[in-house]
Amino acid sequence: GAVVSQHPSWVICKSGTSVKIECRSLDFQATTMFWYRQFPKQSLMLMATSNEGSKATYEQGVEKDKFLINHASLTLSTLTVTSAHPEDSSFYICSATGQQGWVTEAFFGQGTRLTVV
Amino acid sequence: AQSVTQLDSQVPVFEEAPVELRCNYSSSVSVYLFWYVQYPNQGLQLLLKYLSGSTLVKGINGFEAEFNKSQTSFHLRKPSVHISDTAEYFCAVSDPGGAEGRRALTFGSGTRLQVQP
């Protein structure tokens, strides 16, 4: 299967600072990337969908000014948590998919554990 | 709108015993169905998926699932579990939308499989 690399795997930041998380597709062109958030012992909730070269589409209740998503290339999408606060502490996971014939699903990154102190 | 219900939050089972993790979904349209496994602080790994065709789907690590349209279920089974199967399991659905599995997923709340020696 395809490989999606997410970086960093964990990060601790101070309240009020911004954190950037990268999601890269290593062996295919990711025309669409999805960003999910997972609270402890809970399921994954879709935050936003980004198509390469377009503005991301955010799910209801997700603040687009707080969670900035950039998908400027076919192999990289970034999620920036701006002015992070403790309630933003969570596990963030990206997935990516493409239009190539062999890419028949969205592949997940390893996730990023964000802790805001 | 779609939803996924995983009836059991935890399933304890002894090693080498069979196991079934239950998943029911609701949707006004036909769906694609997935089972993922998540190990602590890691991303998601696809176990199997149902897109069309045979209702019995075989996946990795000896898992299989059966799609039952009349009961709107997609239960996951394994005839003999190992300690290494201890993990969180998520059932998910996606709207086909003509793009196979390339759309965002709606996840169930997850089932913690605990395999005991």
C-alpha cells in the first residue's frame, strides 16, 4: 500500500504558540487529504478536507482560523494549530488519497500527539 | 447523513478463542465499509474493506467481515486471536460518490479488544 508520513509524531508546546503538523504522501500524488482529530478513548472526527491547490473545506464546528490547512503540493499538506490552548491537546491524524488507479482508499499517517501546556 | 455504531466499547477474550466485534451503520445511500486497527499512539491500519461483490470479505491478520445489507451490519470476526491482536478497532463508512474509497470516513466509537493469556 501507499505510504503517508506525518511529522512530528508528538509535540509539546506552550499555550499561545502555534504548531505546524506535516502530512506527506511518499509514493503517490495526494490530490485529497483529510485531517482528523481524536480525543483520548474516543473516535476520529473529521476536521477538514483539502484538495490540492484549493481552500480546505471545514466540518461544522471546526474553526478555520484556528486550524489552518495548506495543501499547496500533491505530496504535502500542513495543519497549523494557531494560538494553541490546552483544550487543543489531542491526537491529530491525516489521511491521503489520489487519482491513480491503484490508490483505492485513503491511507493514514502515523498521527501527531499534541500536548499544550 | 451516515452513522456507525459499535455496540461494544471493550471486548475481553482469551488467547486462541474466537472473537466478533460488532458494527452497525445507518445510511440513506449505499456505502463502502471499512475496519481499521489502531495500536497505542499510532495511526490506523486497514484490516479490510467492502466495496461491492461478495459479502464475505477477508482481510489481513486472519480477520474477516460479513456485510449484511438487511441488518445493516458489518461485523468483524477472527477464529483464533493472539495477544498481539490487542488494540482498538474502528468500523467506518464512506459515501461511495463514484470514487471507491477515496472519500472521508465516518468512524464508529471504537472497540477495545483485550486478549488475555
